[in-house]
Amino acid sequence: MKGTFPIDKFRTLDTPFYFYDTELLRKTLSTVNAEAGRHEGFVVHYAVKSNANPKILNIIREAGLGADCVSGGEIEAAIKAGFAPSGIVFAGVGKSDREIKLALDKEIFCFNVESVPELHVINELATQMGKTARVAFRINPNIGAHTHANITTGLAENKFGIAMHDMIQTIRCAEQLGNVKFIGLHFHIGSQILDMNDFTALCNRINELQEELAQAHISLEHINVGGGLGIDYQHPNHVPIPDFKSYFDTYAKHIKLRDGQKVHFELGRSITGQCGSLITRMLYVKQGTAKQFAIVDAGMTDLIRPALYHAYHRIENLCSDEPAEAYDVVGPICESSDVFAKQTELNKCHRGDLIAIRSAGAYGEIMASQYNCRPLPAGYTNEDLI
Ligand SMILES: *Cc1c(COP(=O)(O)O)cnc(C)c1O
């Protein structure tokens, strides 16, 4: 089974380009809202870093989600798209003075602070501006997620967050500062996580830390558990919407909340991943000595995940129903890692065929570069192509 696409429209467009199915995005968002909405105190933010296309941001804002930003540029993009500053959280190990001042000026909901030096700088800048910054501390829970090493973030060896044994001391430090207000803890253990046990492990860790805090008479209003829910890259047509029910139910079942506590989520990939495809044209079918290469006009500059993580993306030939053959699907970039798939089965390819590289809605367009002086591809939605 292949996805359904407006191929006649596609034929008239320059390739490569990103194509977004807004109907699927809206369905995904209503599933998120329905499943999170079944649990008291669950608040969902969208991780802007997965896709900041203004049309996508607009639809997500309409669905009522908050925004999780990791740079000043993302804060600006979110506000431009109409997200209320009161629903914006700001994470990142290296927030610059300019970014901190921007966030203070906009009075965002919360800084997810990743070190004591950062806390001092936020306090200092907030003092200068006559503001009080709400802060949560990002704690490194030392939990491994069953995902690619490059997208694991919650192990002691990773650069992110504050060590658990420094937690109480860091909170005490915030209590001494005049222009920051401690409101909670933040966690994020990694991305493309499909094993719910990883999230259960995080809940168990949070429960332990809450016990420790209770003994120190420290209470939390907010617990932010980050994002990381994965998508089915193998089966974008059969599983277009991730299992949000299991995801939120896992948290509801395992996290032990105190009275009035809110649980915040920061979902990126699971919201935008499946609604996007990278559409590219077949330039040449080249017979190599041992295999055949399908050379397309998109490259690692337009979708870097396969080159960066050896990530799998399903590839479909939208113009051929001829028997499948095995191809290495490669781009035109002067790098040996510019490969989308090795020995993958595609309906027999010809020059000019349109090819869809699926599940490219997250960490696709936003990670595009101009390496080799290539122009950045356009991003269209189905609504643009009517
Ligand atoms: C990347 C990131 C997210 C989103 O991760 P997904 O795997 O796309 O859901 C959430 N929170 C933080 C702090 C992040 O860095």
C-alpha cells in the first residue's frame, strides 16, 4: 500500500519539496488532545524544533498546545505563529544572554534551567530588567532509552541537565536568589522511544525524587516529562497516528502526583513526523558493478536523518506499478553518506518518476542545509495545492 498524493499537482512543481498532509496533522492533534484530556492536569506543548514551518505551527497553535522552544529563534517563531508566551517553555544547555533577555521580555511561562551558572545569569538579567523568571530544573535522571545513541539524552554521560545528587542544593540556591521563582522539575530522556517501559522508568525515578523533595519540605507545582514518543517509520500508511493512548496512560498509571500538580509534555516527532513526506524526482537509474543506484534530486541536505542516524524512511515510487527491484536510493551530494536507503525495494524506476520519502515531517525541513549551494526546498500543504 502506498500513500495517496495529488500526483498531477506534484508533476507541475519543482522538486525536491516537502509535502504536508494537514488533515493527518489535525487528526493527530485531536487524538493528542483527546488522550491527554482524559487525565487531570496533563498539559501538552509542541516541540518546535521538530518542524517550525509557519503553516504547521499555525495548525498546532489552533489545536491549543503550548510551545517547547530550545532557542530564541524558536521563541520568536512560536510567538509569530500566535502561541501565547504564557504557554512557552524554554530549554537548552547553552542559552545566550540575548535569548534569555528575549524570553524575559516576552514573559514566557518557564525556563528549563540546565546548570547553576545559567541560573545565576537568568537571575542577574531578570534583576536588570525588573522581572522574575519562573524556573524549572532539568534533572538528568540517568535513564537509558532504547533508541539511537545520538538521540539519547537522559544518561549521566550526556551533556543535558543537572545531576540528581545536586538537585536539592540547586533548588536551595534558587531560593536564595531574588529574581527567580522555582516552580518545578524538567526531564527529557531521548527521542523515537517506542518502549513504554522507558517512560515507566522515568516515572519511577520522578517518584523517588519527589520522595526526596518531600523529606526536604520542597514542593513542586509542575513536572515536565519532556517528549520522545516515537513513530512507526516502517508503516506510515498503516500506523499514521502514534499510540498516544498508551503513552499518556503509562504516565497516568505510574507517576505519583501530589495535590494540584501539573504534568507537562513536550511532543515533537509524534505530532509532525507522519504528516510530512519529502517528494523528489528520479534523475538517473545507474547500473553499478554489484547493484543499481536510483539517483534522486533530494539529498542529505533535505533530510539528514538517514546520513546522521542510519534512520530508516519508507520510500515509494509514486509513478510506477511495475514489479519491484532493489535499489540503493542516493542523492546528488558529494558525500558517501548521502544515501536514503540501501537495497530497498521500489517499483521499477525510470527517469522522471516522483518518489516519496515518507515520515519526513519531523527533523526534515527544519534540519535542511544549503551545503553544495543548494536552495532550500519549498514546503507545501495539501491545502496549498488545491
Ligand atoms: C527534542 C526535545 C523534545 C522533543 O522530542 P521528540 O522526540 O521530538 O518528541 C522535547 N523536549 C526537549 C527538551 C527536547 O530537546
